[in-house]
Amino acid sequence: MPNDDTDALKLIGLAGLKAWPRSLCRKQGGAGERGDDGAAAVSVPVLKERPMTPVGQARTGWISPVYEACRPVKVELPALLKNRCIAADASIPEVESFRVLRNLVAQYLEQQGCASRTLMVTSALPREGKTTTAVNLALTLARDLSQTALLVDCDFMQQQVHSMLCYQSDVGLLDYLLYGTPFQEIAVWPGIERLTVISGGKPTHCCREILSSRGMREVLTEMRERYRERSLVLDAPPVLSCADTMALARLVDGIVVVVREGKTARGDVVKAVEMLPKEKVIGIVLNKVPKHA
Ligand SMILES: Nc1ncnc2c1ncn2[C@@H]1O[C@H](COP(=O)(O)OP(=O)(O)OP(=O)(O)O)[C@@H](O)[C@H]1O
Ligand SMILES: [Mg+2]
């Protein structure tokens, strides 16, 4: 797992994650609208935080996922934390950011009247924190007793989800789509209640048009419909460096755009958000924000 920083765990504390900063989120605003700081604001829907009904609350009850349909692997908490999968430990204060994100996502899907919950996590450019956000969001969704989460690695050029979750895997969604590898062989249960993961295989640059293929559409439908109370979290490639990301965007219910604070140019964020279907952009997660900011 590549590591930009000197001290993984300390930096989780220092470089937290903020959801939907006011300066980047404007309701109905055009790309040229000005933010609080006078800079151009990105046109994405504003999401007001409010006490919300957790997804599926009306249908409370324990969901028992069928783990025998998956390959079980064992992941260790210290290794997960070292890789910044902080939501594996609910007692870490920064996990609250992911709970807020989970609630905002649920609120958005509820407002949109989405029956299914397929979410895509992307960014304008590489290395902004997509995989970290997707993994922690999936871990946080899986903590909600009323649903299960399926985390799917759709960034075929990276295939980093399984290494971030500290397990080996030679097969992933690409193997299912290209070679017909059975679902039970690609789906993994990492020993975390209500979470299933699909990630693995060799990273490939020959993934053109796979994300937009009929097979991809069908498998997403199948994953969505198999269990009604399941959220799908797709770790997607960056918008500006992979044309297929837009094809994937057409198949999901909501999109979370991760922006690395202080690194990504505002123009790139604006361009990426404008390329995505506007009505599906749930909001922007500003990542690696210094704690004092
Ligand atoms: N909030 C954060 N605090 C500290 N480090 C972080 C944070 N978010 C991500 N990182 C680190 O930044 C690096 C890049 O993160 P990540 O792999 O999630 O980005 P990515 O957008 O998925 O990259 P790629 O485009 O290569 O797939 C990783 O080393 C990760 O541990
Ligand atoms: Mg990644």
C-alpha cells in the first residue's frame, strides 16, 4: 500500500476528512458562482445536515447475510488501521466524519426516491483518497444493523481495495466479466459483519469499455437486487483520467467526489463535477483537511 505520509495513524488524526465544505457546495449554482472565499464554487447540491431516519428503520430487524456464498478471509484490526481503514474501529473520533457521510448519502437517496443504493466514489485526479473513502464508507454502512454493504473495486487500473483491507486476492470483478469466474469465487467476506468485498486480480490498463458493457450493467443489477437492504459502494477510477468512469456514473444512484485538500486545482474539480451527471452528484468530500482547518 503506498503511503504518502510519515506516520499513518497520527496523520489520520491530523489530516481528517470533511464532508461537504460550504465553499465547495452551492445549491443550483453555476460553475462560475463565487464561494465564501471568493473563489469559483462547484455546482453540486447542498446537503443540510439534519436528524435523519436511518435507511430501513421502518423495517428494523437484523439482516443475516449469507456468508457461505463468499470466500472468508481474516483481516487484523491493527493492519486495517495502519492502512487508514479507520472505520473498522468505531471508537476512533475521526470515524464520525464517515457517519456524517453515510447519513448524508442516505438522506440524499431518500430525497431522490432511490429504491436501490448504488454509490460510486470517484475524484478528478488520481491519489485523492477515493479508495480510502470508499472502504471507510462501506465499513460505516456495514455498521448499520438495518443493511449490508457490498464494496466493489471498479478501478481496474489500481485494484487496491483488497490490499487496503489487508488480504490477498487474485480475482475480482474483471474476472467475472471477462472469464466468467463464479460470483462465489470473487466475493470475499473479510470477517466484518454485513460487509462483502469484491476486489483483486492484476491491475490492467485494457479495461476500456468494460465499465460501460452490458455485462457490467447486468452484474450491478444482480448485485443490487439480490438483497434488498444492501448498499453497493463502487471504488471508481478518476474522472479526468479514465473515460469509462462516466459510463459507470450512468449506472449508479449517487456519486461522491473526493477532493484532496490543497492539492487538486479548483478548475479540475469543476471540470470533473461538470462531466458527471449533475443530478447524481451527492456532494464533495474534502479529504486530508488539517484538523485545525
Ligand atoms: N484522510 C487521509 N489522511 C491521511 N492520509 C490519507 C487520507 N486519505 C488518503 N490518505 C492516503 O493517501 C494515499 C492515497 O489514498 P487512496 O489510495 O485512497 O487514493 P486514491 O484516490 O484511491 O488513489 P488512486 O487514484 O491511486 O486509486 C494513501 O496512502 C492513503 O493512505
Ligand atoms: Mg484508489
